[in-house]
Amino acid sequence: MLKSGIDKATGFEKRFENIGTVVFENSSTASKAVAKELADLIRVKQAQKQPCILGLATGSSPKGLYAELVRLHKEEGLSFKNVISFNLDEYYPMEPDSVNSYVRFMKEQLFNHVDILPENYHIPDGLLSKKDIADYCDAYEAKIEAMGGIDLQILGIGGNGHIGFNESGSLQNSKTRLVALDHITRVAASKDFSGLEKTPRTAITLGIRKIMEAKRVVLMAWGEGKSNIIRTSVEGQVTNQVPASFLQEHDNAVFILDKEASSELTRINTPWLVEQIEWTDKMIRKAVLGLAQDLKKPILMLTDADYIENGMSDLLADSGPAYDINILIFNKLQNTITGWPGGKPNAEDGKRPERAVPVKKRVLIFSPHPDDDIISMGGTFIRLQQQGHEVHVAYQTSGNIAVADSEALRFGSFVCDYNEKFGIKNIEAENIHKKAIKFLENKKDSEIDIAEVRYIKGLIRKGEARSTSHFVDYQTLKSILWNCRFTKQEPSRKNL
Ligand code: F6R
């Protein structure tokens, strides 16, 4: 665990970080630490015979926290009887039992598994009529105030720096209200709503003022995708363009990060600017590459002055002149390039990244969805095949998500037309098609598909996977494992 200790004598980190950050090895240990803080608070309040007022968030970031809280309840007897919670937000309009509703999310992730009293949790109502929203929001805030305010507020952060659904441009004293969702937010959510068109345009969110009034704020962020906005929020100007940056003005806020989310913080990304460091090979490579990129210069053109003017004079003193460091890093990089990703037979080239022996390797490519393999590493995939390695692919999904309803209908009618054209009598195929049409025509937003539609969608994705195998020399592909996440593996190259 890496705390952002601020060195009072040098003011080192203070120069950069304006919010306390704690970096954990991974999101799982981080979530457990947050769960512990919450559990401790709940217990302290229990001992004081007081309610514990929590502000809760949804999204992927708090899932590990909720899982750990459920575990603490089940295995260590943590009771939620004194917990009163207020969720940050809800899409509008939204049916509470719809798959993407935050009511459903909270029940599935937490409330259904602990002993919180149903009357004690509050989630903005996605079913209100528009004219009632303003009064409802005032009452939501009044309830929080009547409870004495939020003791601990959990937050995630959006790619644009939103907290709750307070998008860029929200004011620091904004109230709980109906807001229009930012395009970035809708794009991020669209994967859950099967497409942007079906993604809500509005939501009800707790305002920034109430978040800022919480006695403690814990913002959690995981993954490299959040690293830039974390840096901007923690180290940048306080601005309503990045609502999370308002937390710089909160006196008890902390950002809990995994390594990846912290990777752009100055103390992590360029620690030599913050303190005296020991220059490891990895660090030198990172620093020199960063320098070349920042200055838009080829590595071999970096000068002593470039090193000195960019906070790397101690490296220069240690291992300089610049010419020597440049050559060292240049050679290292050169040695990472290979046309033989699985190793080259009989090559006397110990510096290359892949071993020459054993010559033939068994390779397993994991592809979360069909097409991830060919899109993200198609060249390597084909090379490995051509160079005679034993290549297997494992698709980690049944494939039924992320296929548009219209595609399912198109393929359904194709099957029926095909049967009719070639005089194949297949009443069952027609019935399935009719059932799918009927369902899809009446499908509510984000309703779960019936099994038949799921299978059709899965088959469409399976077809895409099959196309990949044709591109990468189907005959020599060893096996394709389908749907590895949910069912028994199906070593079915032959029947793909
Ligand atoms: C959710 C919420 C949002 C999310 C944020 C990050 O209640 O208020 O601000 O916390 O969009 O979402 P994830 O955690 O899915 O990356």
C-alpha cells in the first residue's frame, strides 16, 4: 500500500497532489480496505446507538466493496440494522426492476444479502413524472439533512471526472436534480443498454453540495482507463469541468486507487520529479522514453541539457553522458522487436524477447469476445500460425451480448428464407423466428432477451469467430474453445 505521505520539509508531494491518495496493489485489496473502514464506522455508530448514514454509488467500481461487505455480514456478523443509505443517482426514466436500474443493482450487489431494513435505503426514483422531480429532489436532500448529513460518501469517477451524475460544468453548490448525461457517460453506459440509442439521456443525481457536505468522502477508481482523469482531479486546477477536482476543497476526502489508476500521478509516473530515487533499469527506460516523447525527439538525439532541464540530472551524473544513456536504451528497445513472436528456431539471439527453444510452442489466446483476438493481435495470431506453433483460442463468452436486436431478426428471417428457397420444411425454425419477432417487437428497454433470442445472438457471434479462424489458416488452428466462461469448454474446431 502506497500512501501519499507529504514531506513537510521538502513539500515534495504537496507540489503535486491536492487530495490524499492511497494506492493498493489491486482493486480487490483496495475494496477490502474500504469495506473495513465502512464496517468500523458502522460498528462505532452501533456502539453509540446511532444510525450510520452512508452515501452509496453504483457502477463497476464499488462492486468489490459490496461483495466484501456481504462477506463481513455473513461471516463476521456485521449488521446493517443501523445503516441508512442514500444512493447517488438513478437513470431517468427507469423502471426499478429493469436490468440496468440502480435499484436492482443495489439489491443484487448488497441490500438483498444483508440485514438493512428496506425502509432505510433510498435510491432516486426513476418513475416520477417530470413535474414532480424538483420537489422530490428537495425532499431527498431534506431527508439527508434530517439525519444529520452523510457520514461517509462512496464515489466512483467518470471518464470526464463526473461524480454521481454531476457532469462537467456542474457547479460546486449544485443541488440534487435532473441532469442531462454527457456523451462520454452515455457511451460508457451504452454497453449495458445494447447501444447508444437505447441509453438514457437523463438521470437524477445528488448534487455536489451534498457530496461536499459529507463528513468523509472515499472515491474509488480502478484501471488504467481512469489514470488520466485521476491525475487531473488530484493534481490539476479545481474546475467545474472536472467535478471530482472539487474534492480538493474537502477536508476529509481520499482517493483509493489500484496501481493502474494511479499510474499517471506524478509521484508514480515520474517519481524522479518528486524525490531522490534509485535508478533501476526499468525506471531509466521509462524516464528516457518519456523524455523523448515529451520533447518529440528521437532517443538518440537527446542531449545532456535535455536531461538536466527535465529533472533527470542525477541520472546523468550517475550514468551519463546523454550519449551513453541514449545508446543503452535504444539498444534495449531494438531488442524488443521481433518478427518471431514465438521464438526463432536456431537463432543465436539471446537478447530477443522470446526464447528460441523450445522451437514449437503451445499458445493459448484468450479472447473476451469473438473479434478481440483478430482486432487486437491479428498479425501476431497469423504469424504464430504460419510459424508452425500450436495455437488455440478461447472465447470467454457465449457471445449473446453486444449483438443488436435487428441483427437477430435479420439472421432469423435468413434461416426461414433459406429453408423456403430450398424447399426445406422446418416449422420449428419458423416458430422460433415468430417467437423472436414477437418478443423483440414488445421488448422493453434493457429487458433480458428470451433464450431463443440469446441463442440466435450467440450464433451470430460464433459465426464471427469462425470467420477469424478462416483468416488465420483454419486448417492448422488447433482448437477453438467457445463460451469458456459459462459452460464446459467445447473443443470444437471441426464443427465451427
Ligand atoms: C454511479 C455514479 C457514477 C459512477 C462513475 C464510474 O452511481 O454515480 O458516477 O461512479 O460513472 O463508474 P464505474 O465505476 O462503472 O467506472
